[in-house]
Amino acid sequence: MFAEIMEKFSDSPSQQRVIRLLLERGFSVNDEGRVVSGGIEIPNTGIAREVDVDRRVVDATTDAILADDELRPIFQNISAIPSLMDLAPVLDLTVLTVAVRDAEESGIVATVTGAIADRGISIRQTISEDPEFTDEPRLYVITDDPLPGDLLNDIKAMDFVHRIELE
């Protein structure tokens, strides 16, 4: 799906940057063509500044979204979820990032979280990026406690794991 969305804007790298930001942040587009997060409107100048484009590019992108019967329902219904990842250092939480070889393989989340739960470690949050909306989807697991080295080795040895990072 991500590739199909980006293809619709293949003639405009600037609009692709706007689309990528909307998808990554979970920003939606309301009926008036304004970028919103929930009920809060985000000024087009702020969006433009973030992705280094002119404000008119944001306007053109939201107009194109509303004019497209496939894009309109996607961007009018997308939403953001709060993440503990940026708060992890402040709250003394551990963030495990798992990059996988094939994100569409089944059982990835269950296998990783099962291995952690089997050690009696409490999981505060998991975030699994959708392979339809990002080029290199990752699984993020936020835990209350540090993860022991042997558990990290076990996770790294899982067939589907490409690499892991610990924060």
C-alpha cells in the first residue's frame, strides 16, 4: 500500500515528503483539507518547514488526497498512537528494536514478546510498524526491566531477525 500511495505522487518528490510525514506521524486530513491530529489542526507552514517544502506543496498534497477516492478514506481515518519510546530514558524503560528479514512473516510479534514474557519481564508497550506503510518496518518492545544478554542472544538468533538494537 505504501508503494502505491507514493506512486500516486511519483512526479513530485516534495509531495512525497509530505505524504511520508503524514503517514509516519499518523496525521489525518479533514474535509477542509487541513492536516489534523485528532481535533487539533496543524498549520501547513509547520508541516512545510518540517519536510523542507513550500506551504503550497502541503496545500496541493491535501487537495490531491481529498480528490482521490482511494487516498481520501486512508488519510481521513489514520491516527497516531502515543509511544513510550522517547520517554524511555526519562522513565528508566528499555527499548528493544527488532529489524526483520521479512516483515510479512507471521508470528514475529508473538515469538519476540513470548520470549521476553517467558523470562518474567513486563512489557509496557509494543509497536509494530506496518510493512504496507514503511520501507523498513521494525518491531519496538518497551519493557520495565533491562533485557539480559542471553535473552538478547536468543532473540538475535531467531530466523526472522535481521538485527537488534537496545536503548
